[in-house]
Amino acid sequence: MKIDSHQHFWKFNPLNHDWIDDTMSIIKSDFFPKDLESILKKNSIDGSILVQVDQTEKENDHLLHLAEQNNFIKAVVGWVDLRHKNVEERLAYYSKNIYFKGVRHLVQSEEQDFLLRKDFQNGIGKLMKFNLTYDILIFPNQLESAIQLVKKFPNQKFILDHLAKPDIKNQKIDFWKRQIEILAESPNIFCKISGIVTEANLNDWRYEDFVPYLDVVFNAFEEDRIMFGSDWPVCLLAASYKQVYDLILNYINDFSEYQKAKLLGKNALRIYNITD
């Protein structure tokens, strides 16, 4: 089974989605399952993992409803306020839903050491009780905090989104590379090959721009801890779904069929505890 490990849906609202500015007109729109399902079929992808955008429980309920109504959605990574005193109660509530597999917070929008906050880490410490993953969404300057977080909770599954958003556009790699290699030393951290086209020159990227960064990730995490994600529809800022998928297929072209199966689906099913 082939799985896209990272995609989004939303009903566009300029107040809720203020990060979508006037330069992003292509995604200033509504995106729902009907818009993605045919694209997945055209690319022979069997299912997807739906990831939060808004930091509200209202969105959780909406995403879980979509998962219940659309068979291709295999899991939801939602949001719970991990800093709140009632965090265990909320995690217990959502973990009863078979589609709710993990939690994410938009840490890229927080201060550099947000991951080290005691109240936040208290919430992280509750996730394993409910067999929930945690998606790490950060910039390179937050990698040092991520390294400390992942080491502190060695039995918790963490997934790094978008390679921690390296500055591909300006070909900055050295600091990011060192931090990725240190982070990957912890066996409980996994990595999504997602969101890379929007870190390059949006209007003038080439396949060769990404190879050094993909080399770093594949050398650090190896085949059992990596999964493909499209980051659709955000990827549309720089590329079509097919272009994003073809980029990864090009990179793994010489891999064995067994390796490809893991990278394009089996790892995602295992890491997110998906039994379908």
C-alpha cells in the first residue's frame, strides 16, 4: 500500500489562515477530499495521512469527520494543547477515535526553545500512554531543542516534518546537516521527505537543488525511518502533486522494490500504527 504521509485540508478563512498571504493566491482556496482523491488515484497512491493546520480542537473534529467519510484518509495528526493542565483528559478523549494517531504543534511559529518548556514537555510525556506520535514542525535554528526533546523521551515516537525546513533556496546546508545527523542518532525519531519544494526557489527549482539535502537525510535516517509526504496543497506554491512525487521517485529510482515499498508506504503504516 502506498501512503502519502503528509497532506492538509481546509476551508480557507483569512483570519484563521493569516499565514497565507497575497503571494500565495494559488492556495487561497478551499481544499477538501474530493480535490485530492482523484490526484492520489492518478499517481497510484492508496491513502494519505491528514495533518492539522489550525491549532484548535474544532479542527480535530472536522478532520476526524472527513476521515470517517473518506476511506483513503488512513490517519489524522491533530492538535491538543500539550501545555494545558487537562492535557491527559483531552488525549484520552481523542485517542478513542481510531483515526487519531498523533499530535502536532506549530512550533515553527514559537520561540526558539519552545520544545524545552516544562509545561509542553509535560504534555509530550503523556502521549505514549495513548500510543500517539508527535510531529515536530520546526526551522533549523530549533533543531538543537528538538535533539534535547527526543533524547529526553526515548520511548516516544517523534516524526520530523519537512526535514526541519532547510534553506534550500540559498543552499545553506552545513549547520542543518550537523544537527540532522545528531538528531538521527536517536532511534525514536523518524523523518518525512515532505515540504522541500517550498524551501527552494518557488519559481525556478531543479531536481539537483534537493539532492544534497536528500543525501543527508537518507544517510542519517536510512530506509526504515523515512517516509514520503506531499505537503499538498501547500506544495502547489512551487510544484504540482505529480512533480513532488516524481522528484522522490527519481531519487529512489535505483533502490530495490522492497526499499521503495517501505519509503512509499510501509514505514508510514508502521510508524503511525495504521492497521488498514
